Amino acid sequence: MMKIKEPVLKILNKRYEPSTMVETTFGRYNLSFKTDAEGRPILLFMGQKDESGNIKGERYARRLKISPMGEVIKDHWEHKGKAT
């Protein structure tokens, strides 16, 4: 299982356009992530892009738990297996 390293987490801790797929690169990896209604990345595909534009590599899902006051209680990335 591949853990997400700190430099990639810095990219994922930023806010982006809400409810979209964002594509970027980091080093030799292609990153593609889906954002929630608040613009926070919640689903990540990390690996190498193939000829058809799909990323072959690893898939992660973000677990966010937010209090009624809007404070983040839990925030971690869970490895979900291979992305094909």
C-alpha cells in the first residue's frame, strides 16, 4: 500500500473549484481528483496516465468528519486499491 507523501498532501489540502475533476502532475505521477461542494479534494487517482487518458495506479478516498460548527474533526486519506 502506498501512503500519500507530504508534498502531495499539500496539493490536496488546497481548495479548488467545487464539484469538479482536477488534473495535475507531481513529479512522475499524474494526479486526478474530484472535489466536493466546498472545493475540497475527496477522491484521488494517482499514477500514470494511459493513452485513453485514464490513470493506472492507486485510488484513495478522503474521510472528512466536520462538526456542526464547521470544525474538521477527522481528515484522512484511505487507500482504496488499484485504479485502472
